[in-house]
Amino acid sequence: MQKWVRFFAERGHDVYLATFNETSQIEDVKVRKLRYFSKVVYPFRILTVRKAVKEINPDILHAHYVSHYGVYGALAGFKPFVVSAWGSDVFIDPKKSMVKKYFVKYALKKADLVTTDSVSSMKTIVDFGVDEEKVKLIVHGVDLKLFHPVENSEEFKKELCMPQNYQVVISTRNLEPVYDVGTLIRAIPYVVDECPSTYFLIVGGGTLRHHLEELACELGVAESVRFVGSVSNREMPKFLGASDIFVSTSLSDTRSVSLFEAMANGLPVVVTDLDGNKECVKEGVNGFLFPKGDFKALAEKIIYLLRDEDTRRGFGSVNRNYVEKKGSYEEEMGKMEKLYKELVEAYKI
């Protein structure tokens, strides 16, 4: 979200970020912290959003994450209204209850424009009864100048105080249930048994960190794992540059930014066999897919890549080329800027 608003602020637009979440100040972006009432007084949240929108009086209201901010944005009654689907908000949340499903459909239908970053999520949105013409594919791409292959990963390993001459497997997903990082932790004993000189970087914060650290201890692999916590987007290339293989164990995804960042860094990838992942990862061409939750299958894929440097390099090269063609953040946000302008002009008529 911060990358998104920063891009348009740097392009000279007046950008306001209204959020219930805690966030640091962003250069040239006017951050407005909204008061988060409990569920018991849910209507007051809506009133808080409506008040903020009325006071800011923007040219466009754009809500991200359909089942949360998308609903508040729709109920604000402002036009033109844009909503972006990020994945679980259309894949998982509508299945939790009929009420959730109703509000997701309501927010999508109220929007003048819907964006999402995968073909699979586009199909899901259209299946909710949304006009296909107003659903656009905008990939959450990466800064190709910041994320790129490195020549000597040992330098990064030394800088990060990591074991030298070890091969490194990295996960950069948050430590929350939907990302199922526990599956990676459970795969580690099988990997280090076959490839002892392997180290695992777990980058990302979340509510499950303590549980996952305890799991690593219980499995006897704590010395092979480093929990880094959250890192900034500008620090991430350093960790990817120190790594040899990227893993994502997510249970729900569109085209994740984490995956694109790893691909841009020229890493081979092992990811869950989700439709969103299948759009950019082809089995045996630029990575491997494995069934959700199957830690033994994941271990087998990792071991294969650890033992075959030529395959790792080949997958990594294909991945970099793919992101250069289909994952440039600059180009994707340029498309979004054009859509914004068209929408504003349409409402002036």
C-alpha cells in the first residue's frame, strides 16, 4: 500500500491515505489515521470513513482489500469509486459467511472500476456478477532497479552474519495462518537430513512467530533457521540476494509481490499449486509447485534444487526475464494512472 501511494505522490498527485491501521508517515503523502471502533459499534466506522472522505473531497476514492476497506468505501457513497482485490478478500472471506459474501458483492458492484492482479481473481470477481468490462488486471509489480540478480551472494551472507558456504532457502511471507509458514518449518528436518549445509531465512512478522519458533525447536532445527522479522522493501533485496531458493507456502494468493520480488532477483521458486501461482510459475520451467500443506513434497522439491545448480540458475534466468516483461511496477502503475485519468474525465462529462 505504501509503495502504491508513494508512486503517485512522486508523480505529483495529491495523495491522502486514510487508514485504521498504524502506519508511519510517508513522504509527500497525507496520512489520516481513522478511529477504529469495535464491532459492536460498526456503524461508527462507516461514519468515520464518510466524514474523512467528505472533508478530503478527492477526485477519486480508491479502496484496497474488498472485504474490509472496499466495504467502507462503497458505503461512503462517493463517486468515482475504485476498489482493488488482493486475494483472500475474494477467495476466502466470502466463504466465511453469507453476510461476508453479501458485502463483498456489494462493494464490487458499487465500484466504477475494479482492479486485481491475477486472471484467477478476475474470473472470481466476474462470477460474483460484476460487469467484466470494469474489471482490470493491474499487477503489483516490483522495482526492477532495486530487485535484480546479484553476482556474489556470499557478500550478502557475510553482511547478514549468516553461515558462509551454506545454501539458503528464504520465505518472505508474513507469519499469519493464511501463509502457512509452518509447512516450511516442518519440511526443514527432511531437507537438512539430506543437505546439512542448508540455512533457512524466515523474513516477515506476524502473530504466529512465537509458535513457529517453538515448532522449530521441537523439530530440532532451530539452529538451521533464522527468524528475521519484518524488513523494509528497500532492505528486502539484500536478503533475497543472500538466498538460493525462494519458497511460498501460502494457502491463498493472486500474483504475490513476494513471489515477483524473488523472481526479479533471479531466484528459482517453490510455491503452492494455487491458480494465481500457476499463472507465472510453470512446473519444471521456472520453478516447482507443490500441494498446499504437503511438507514432504515441499522438502523433495527443495532438495532437488539444492543438489542441481544448473537447474537453479536456469529457473532463475527465466524468472528474471518473466518479471521484466510482465512485472514492472513502473509500467503497471502507469496503466493505473491512465485508468484514474479516464475515470475522472468520464465523471466530468
